Amino acid sequence: MAKDAIEVLDFVKKNDVKQVDLRFIDLPGVQQHCTYPISQLEKSSFEEGFGFDGSSIRGWQAINESDMLLIPDPTTMFIDPFNEVKTIAMVCDALDPVTRQPYGRDARWVARKAELYLKNSHLGDTAYFGAEAEFFIFDSVRFDQDHQHGFYFIDSEEGRWNSGREGPNLGYRPRYKEGYFPVPPTDHLQNIRSEIVQTMLACGLDIECHHHEVATAGQGEIDQRFDTLVKSADGMTLYKYIIRNVANKYGKTATFMPKPIFADNGSGMHVHQSIWKGGQPLFAGDRYAGLSEMALHYIGGLLKHARSLSAIIAPTTNSYKRLVPGYEAPVNLAYSRRNRSAACRIPMYSASPKTKRVEFRPPDNACNPYLAFAAMLMAGLDGVLNKINPGEPLDKDIYDLSPEELKAVPSMPASLEEALSCLEADHEFLLKGDVFSEELLEIYINYKRKNEADAIRMRPHPYEFHLYYDI
């Protein structure tokens, strides 16, 4: 890791680096890159940047305004462990080459503005985010969609559906909903996850633990230590890159789809959040679960805006196949200590004020982490500024509530279409401090509606043939 351009250039010279890989993220949240011979990297590159065609990036420039600049951030430098040619990689910020201003549709710039908004509000000076991201590693996956056919097929030696398949079949696999914490050989992926963790550590990520998750068929979780908002989003993009590439090295495939397997737990991204000021935690106090009044108001903001947030934090049609009752998914909008069926949970592992935080459970890995973290911070701060009361906590299992009790608990949207409509109706809190813009949100909503929600809505589903072919 480096502190500035000089340290990057010194590292390049001392370690005989051959190439530099520049990375950034498109609007939906997929990382992009371009690679240059190391001779193209100079001290001036960190100010003048590298030109590229922004019109070819999803959700970015029009064709008549395509020229853009990438400015590498030296503090994000690491050696790419997957390139045969020695290569350093750096995350970049996007600039308009004419105005030399940050590009408004660059999600990393949105996240930076969210941090600035917090400081300018004087409510705090640092927002810490820590994401618990889940994923699946499969042996193989096949899928296709055309005018007259559509299918997918997942293969995993851990899958409970594979108990009777031919060939070497040693029988060790997690039982349904019993994938949490078994030792090898039932946990088939211990060695792969261990290599993933060592690779992450070598690339500068701070990892706390890893384990098998509840679902069968290779679900895992690797927990990163919390960091500031932008750095946590940087870490999440690197996290996904490393998992995919190590899995690929083993001849397997990793996915961050929220719900790739029917009738089993999906993959979420529970996000721990806290506000600090002057090196002191502001979420610790003498209120419910050891929280401060500020923390309760922050929860109030998250819960009030959760339905509109859903379009950004659970941004795919597949997200709403995860957000259904019965699979530990936080469908209902409530808060509680310890209770994992609540959208907002207050972890109780430690009494230390420094560990006091709010865990928001609806997000999933399909989100753009820069936009998602920024949007959650803005919702929470709106709750603090307006002293939004989160209501009474719900400390019993939400799924055991009677129909009458459940009616009083608001819920997440049931589809991406509904989530996008919620975002259209409730987004003023995102516009404060010019963190998000009307233009960015309009482009985002239109992209998601046209390319994802409508695209799925218009296509026949394979199960519809089972239901309706003989109707």
C-alpha cells in the first residue's frame, strides 16, 4: 500500500513492475479496467489522468461527450496476484476533461460527497461501514435465454440435490439449512476460502474470519473489518474480484447473486454502520440496547427510507427472491437487539462503546457499494437531523407474529418495480448536500426499469410452462 504518487513510483521501480491496471465501477456496480505499460505511469499521471471513452460505460456519458479522464488513487495500490506479468492495480476517480471537475455519475464521487456531507453537517466526522458479504461457489453453471428457450443449471458437489448423482460421491454435504459452521469434509470449500483470505490479506484487505454459511451448495462468508465509507466500498469491489478469481483458479465459479438457488437461503450483505466524531463513538449511550439517542434516530431514518433505499441496496429482480419470509431475510422493517429477523439489528457481542453499531440487513452484494453505502448514510443522517423516532423495538421472532400483529410492521418492497417506484416517490433525503443528483437518480431508475425490471417482466419463465401449458 502507498500513501502518495511518489511511493507508488518508488515501489514500481524497486519491484520491477511491468504494467499498471486502472479500475473504476460502472453505474450498476460492475468493476471495469484498462491496463498500460508501466512506462505510461508518471508523477503527472496522478493529476492529469488517463483518457478513456465514457460513452461505452453503462449509465455514463452520451456519445457526443464521450471523452473522460481516470485519476488513479495511489492509496489503493496493490500487486494484482492473478496477472502473470507483474502488475499494480489502482482504483480511479473519473473527471470531466473540460471542466476538470469530478464526474457526477461516478459512484465513487457520490460516496466521497456523502462523507463530506457528514463532516459539513457537524453531526460527526467519520462514518464507519463494515459489510458481511455472502456468496456461493459452484462447480459449474450453465444458462441461456433466447426467443424460444430459457434455462439455467447449477452443479455443486455440496448441493443436496446431488446425493444420487453418479460418479465419485463421498456423501459429505450440508443438510438443508445446516450449512452454518460444519468442519471439513462436510465443508468442501475450507481450502479455497483459506486461499481467498490469504490473497485478500496480501492485497491489503483486513479480514476478520471466514466460514461456510447456512445454505447448501457452497455458500460462504468472509468478513472484512470495518473502515471509512469510501475505503469500505473500495474493499468490497476488491473482495469480489479476489473471490471470483481464486474460485476460477480452482476450476469453480463464484456468484454474488442474491438468490441463485430455489428454496434455500440467499446471499445478503449485512452492513454495520456507526458515526464517530473526534475519535469518539457517537452510537453508544444509555438507551435501548446501549444505544445513544443519535443511534436510535439513525435507525429511524433507515427504517423510514428503507423502501426507497431498496432500489439501491437490493437493486436486482433477483434481490426480491431473497427478500421473502422464511429464509432469514429481513423482509419486515423493524429493529431489535440480537434478533436477526429484524431489518436493523444491534449486535450485543461486546459492551465496549467502540463496538456499538447498527447492522442493516436488507442489502445484498448485487448493489453498487459506493451508491449503497452513501444512500444508507444519507437515510440515517436524515433520521438524526429530523429526530425520527424508530418506534418500539421488536424483540420476538417476526415470523411468529399473528396476522394482526404483522399488519402493524411495514415491509420491504416485493419487487424491483415496486422498489424503483418507491425511490421515485422518496429521494429528497439523497439530494441533500448535492450528494446524489436528480439526473443521476433518473438515469439509474430508467436503466434499471428498462434493462432489468421490464426485461424480466416481458420474458416467459420456465415455471410458467409447468403452471400453464395445458391451461
